[in-house]
Amino acid sequence: MSELAPSPTSVAVSPRAIAAALTELWSPRVIAVLDDSYIKVAKLQGDLAWHAHDDEDELFFVLAGHLRIEMEAVTIELGEGEAYVVPRGVRHHPVAERECLVMLVEKQSTLHTGREQTAKTRSLADQLRPVT
């Protein structure tokens, strides 16, 4: 486990409160570690580039708001309290028409936007910054 990552037993956290306090959109922050996965939260509005994670699944859990996950074969609409796992290798395009708070569960090896690099792409170091 990275020394920068929070310990899974260090303190109780409120994913929704942490996500609501974020000031950057589409900039996930690690709030806990679960085995070889990171638990992340993010504040979303607008869209993120089409991308895929070749070797990792990605779980989206909506804490508040509404999220649309467009994929080539299907579009999934998620409301508060709903979750969906994008299977590894599936190109997807997350869209939040209005502000949306999400919790993500991803393997530590998951790159923010897969092999796509955009202005919204965040490095792992950015995602591991302390949440204030």
C-alpha cells in the first residue's frame, strides 16, 4: 500500500461529504484503500472523454445527482444510491448534466482516462492528494 494513500482503518469517512466539498470537477480523490483497490470520490458536471480501462473494471456509485454512462452498446442512467460496474475493456463516456457526486472503486493500477490523455486527465499523484 502506498504511504500516500489513506489507511483503510485510519478514520471513519463520509464519501458524500468529502465529494461535496471538492472544488475541482472530474478530479477523483482517494479516500480509502480496500485490498488492491482505491475507493475514490469525485464531483462531476459535464462530460469526460470516451475511454476504456483495458485490464480493470470500474464501479460507479452515485452519492447525489444523476449520471449517464454512455457505452457503444448501451447507455446506463444512474440516480442517487445506484451503482454500475463498467467491465474492463468497455469504452465509456460518463456524463453529468448537472452536478453529481460519485464514489468509484477501482484497482490501484487504473488510469483515470485509460490511454486517453485530456485536460481533465488526473495522475495518480493528483488523486492521492490529501482532501482538506
